[in-house]
Amino acid sequence: MTSGPGKIAAYVVGALILLSLPYGISSYGLRVLDLSLISAIAVIGLCFAFGYAGLLHLGQAAFVGIGAYASALLAARFGLGFWVTMPCALVIAAIAAIIVGVPMLRLRGHYLALATVGLNVTTEIVAKNWESVTGGEDGLSAIPTIGIGAFRFDSDLRFFYLMLAMLAIVIAIGLAIRHSRFGRAMIAVRDDELACGASGVFALRTKVLAFTIAAVFGALSGALYAHYANYISPSDFDFVHSIAYLVMLIVGGETSMIGAIGGAILIGFAPEMLRFVGEAYLAVFGIGVIVILVLMPEGIVGTLSRLWRSRVARHV
């Protein structure tokens, strides 16, 4: 981990970079950036389950979908505003995470991974077949945009600044959790679950809480996406998206919230950056991810942080 001043400097630099991004890209690029920042919130949530608690969680898109559908349905069918539907969506996702998490998180390793895959697939099947509620394959449309009074976040630039504010809140909450007693318990469970049990830390409860935090952040991401895109369908939350969230986290740095944001932006823009390779995109993308994992196993941010600490140590 970096030092306190180093962390503050990293967040300040990251904020300045984010603030400058909209002025150096096209309107289409700005939309991709907005979508990447939405994904970053789900990836930050995954940071708690996968990075801190060590849960092999491959179903984050399920909770993104739960948040999206809950907020969209409450807004479209009951006329409620985003600032009412969003908290409701978070509560629904938290309840769902606890219900499935208590029995599922007794599993470990690849058994847990398969269980979370099953959760994601099941959620997608329900969304496709419960047509009277979700609209089935046709999805839900006419989802209202986010607003505060008469002001609407109805342009990509306006939504970008909303996302910066939301990310600041998410990071502040995330840092508070990370440096709390519960945050330390998560890392302890990841490092040695048996030793934690012997020292009085309830491993299952800690894992369920980490899983629930990931679900709540995922639901927030889904709610924001629904009201930004104004349309959602089951394919927006399939298993492929869960894999994408995990890749974003690992590429950026699995224990870094800055890395989660950086990984989300990098992977979000990857199709545009690799457009010149045409049909070979997936092959080049896969090779690039493998190269990053081999050369930078701590992720991009984790590796840069380690190099920075080494440089500072040499000059002390």
C-alpha cells in the first residue's frame, strides 16, 4: 500500500485526469467514458468481494441487472424519481445478496465461482422469461433521465459530471469501509480463514457482508446505467459482463479503487483503440490482457505503486 500522502496525491492526480478527459475526446468518446465510469462503480464493488475478501465472484452483473431493473420499473411504472428509486434498488440488491450469500458463501474456490456463474445465468433467464415485469427480450424503454428539480442530466457532459460526483461518494464510502475494523477483517479472512476463526472473526459473516457491499455498488451502477441509457434488456447484464468487470479489476489492480476506475476506462476504450485490427480484435485484446497479467500481476496501478515505493525508498 502507498503512504498516506502518496494516496492523497494519487487521488488528486486521478481526479485531475478525469476532469480533463472530456475536453480531449469526441462526443462518442465521451459516451464511452460515461459508460466506463458507470462500470467502474460495479468494479469498485467487486474490489471488496474479490480483492479484499478473496471471493471468486463471477456474478457481479447479476446485481447490476437487479439494480437496473428495480430502479427502471419503479421509475417507469410508478413515476418515481431516480433519487427515490435508486435507494430502493440498493436495498433490494442487498436483500438478494444476503439471501443467496448465506448458503452460497459456505462454498470455496471453484465451487463458489460456479455458484456465482449460476446466479448470473439464473438472473438473466428470469429477466428474459418474466415478460410481464421485465419486458423479456424486448427489454424496458422510456426510462426517465436523472434530474434535480427542473435540471436534467440529459447530455453526456452533464452526466459525466454527475458520475464524477457519484464516484467521489463511492470512493469516500469505500475508503471508510476499507480502513474500518470490518475492512481489516475482510483482508484477514482472505489471507487465512482458519486463523480468523480461531481469533474470533466470523468468516462467513464477513464474507456475506463483503458480498453484499459488492452487490450494493453493483446495483448503484445498474441504476445509473438504466437512467442514462433509457433502455435496458437482459443481454446488458449477462455473464460476459461479469467477466468484463473481473478483467477490469485485475488489469487495474484488484485491491485498488483507483485501479478499478483505470481498468474500467482502459477496457471500456479497448474496442476503439483496437478498431484498426478489425476482426482480430478479440485475439489482440486477449493477448494484451495476458501480457498485463504476466508482466504486472499486481495490476497496472499496483505495479506503479510498487515502483513508486521502491523509488522513494532509494532516496530516503
